[in-house]
Amino acid sequence: MIFWRMVWRAMAERRQRVALTLSALTITAALATALLNLYSDIEGKLRGEFHGYGANLVIAPGAEHQTLPLDALAVAEKYGEAAPFLYSVETVNGEPVVLAGVDFQRAEPLTGYWEITGRRRPLSGECLAGERVAARFHLQPGSTLNIRTRLGDERRRVAGIVSTGAGEDSQVFLAFEEAASATGLPRQASLIRVRAPGEKADQARAALAAALPEAEVRLLRAVVESEAAVVLKIRGTLFLLTVLILAIAALCVMNNFSAIVHQRRKEIGILKALGGADRPIAALVASEALGIGAAGSVAGFALGCVLARWLGWRIFHQPVAAHVVVLPAVAGITLTVALAGIVAPLRRIRRIEPAVILRGE
């Protein structure tokens, strides 16, 4: 009881130093909480962001075939989101243009990167036009196109203009069933695009290749490898940032407790002269550090949860969940920093000589 009264009294008499140390450890705990929450959610959040960049697998016809049976779509959907695409070259306004049949409902998760002026889903009798096609024929949403297929000529209203910076800009898009009817290829697809979970893309490719031996299953390496590289780099950056912050906090704690030990050298010298050993005196200082660290852990955890949510909105446009399970880790980190910061000050306690202090030197 007397021991803890001494700890409390020592902290109360040096409120300014204690407040500085508490602030440093609170900030440490807050940043540790925010970074641990981000670290735990970063993979899911980044993979969600990459999800908008489209498919990471493509199922194409084998060397001896021009199309795939549409039954392959059901197999593909077992490994992720999948959508069929059907391509043919038809005459549009008197010129040859690639006509693409798209299952817009299934393709929506895979075409989030498409920039579309107008509606994303054409209605019956409508189509979407790629940016280059629109420029060639001076089209805009509401314009009409004349499309000639095996069924004859038909006029379609342009519901939207598609811009991707890739081959889609030179295509005209119809609903999949309408394109299949116009080209005479029912229950067929030119290719199937698949978005498998990034970490399972290789396994999904192998499984699809085994399930569809007559098809060619290709992994879009640029998408998959970029996704993995970004996740690893972001996680590595968060780890290094955490280590740097902890080192700075430990230096701050060390500076404050060095000053506290220097201010209390006379008190420590008297305690030694009265028979106090180095270990109990060191335990007194360590208890102060642990008490401040515990208070900083609780305050920092609450602040860090708010910070994590704010960072989530700023980076991912959605909050990062506050995980209570990180509290023990945050407390452990904060207390470790507090103890690491008093290693040097505790060594100074051993060098304090009672005789020197009593002589007033």
C-alpha cells in the first residue's frame, strides 16, 4: 500500500513530465490501434478496390474451336464472378465493327472500370457504343445506329458511350441474348471472364483448366501480380511505419524519465542511504512507467478506433472496423515501449551514490 502511495505521489509531484509521457504513450497506442486495424483490414479493402478493375481469369476456346459452350459459365461461377461475352464482326452504319454481346447483369461486377456516359444497361432495341465508334459516327446518348446482321437491318438507339482505353472503345455492345440471336450462335460464348479471389487465382485457374479440358484458361498476370504486389507493399509500409513510430515514442519516454530520475536523484540517494536497494527503487520507477502506459493504452485505443475509421473513409471511402481483439496487442505494445524507454534511466539509478548526494554534490 505504501509502495503505491509513493508511486502516486511521485507522479502527482511531476505532473508536467508525466503528462508529456502520457501524451507520447497515448499517441503510440492510438497509432498502433489505427495501424493494427488497418493492417487487419488492408487486404480485404485493397482486394475490394482491385475488384473494380475487372476479371483476372479468361476462359477462351481451345485451338480447334471458335466458341465455348455456354454450359462452361456454370462451371466458372463456382470459382468467382463470371460473365460470358460473344463477339462477331457486323456492319454498322455501312462499316465493319465488332459487335459484342454482354450479359450486363453478370458482367456488372467485372466492368466497374468502364466509364460510361449515359446508362450502363441498354434496354431492348438499344445498345452501347465504344468511344472510338462514337467518334467515328458522331454519336452521343440518344443517337441511332443502323446495324446489319444475318437477321437484316435494324436501327438501335445508343443508350451510353463506353470508355475504357482498351479494345472495348472500338465495339458496339448488345444484350447477350440479342447478340446470340443476331449472330446465329445460341448457347455459345466467345470467351468467359472470371473474377476469382486474388489469393486463389492460381488455384482457380488450375481447377478450371481441369474441369474444362477443351478450353484455354488464362491468368491475367498483370492484374493478379499487381494486386499481390500492392498488398505486400502496403503491408510492409504499415509495418515499417509502426516500427518507426514506436522507436520515436520510446525515445520520448526515455527523455522524460531520464529527466525525472535526474530531478529525483536526491530522493533516490536518501532512499539508498536508508538502506534501499537498487531493485526496489527501480521497481518504483518502472511502476510509474507501467501505470502511465496502462492509462495511455486505454485512452489511445479509443482515439485509435476513431482514427482508423477516419483513415478508412479517406483511403477506401468506407470505415475500417474497430477490432476489440487488438486491445491486448495495443496494451502490450504500449507497455513494452514504456519499459524500453526506462532502460537507460534505470541504469542511471545504479550510478547514484548516496554519499555524493548527502554531501550536496
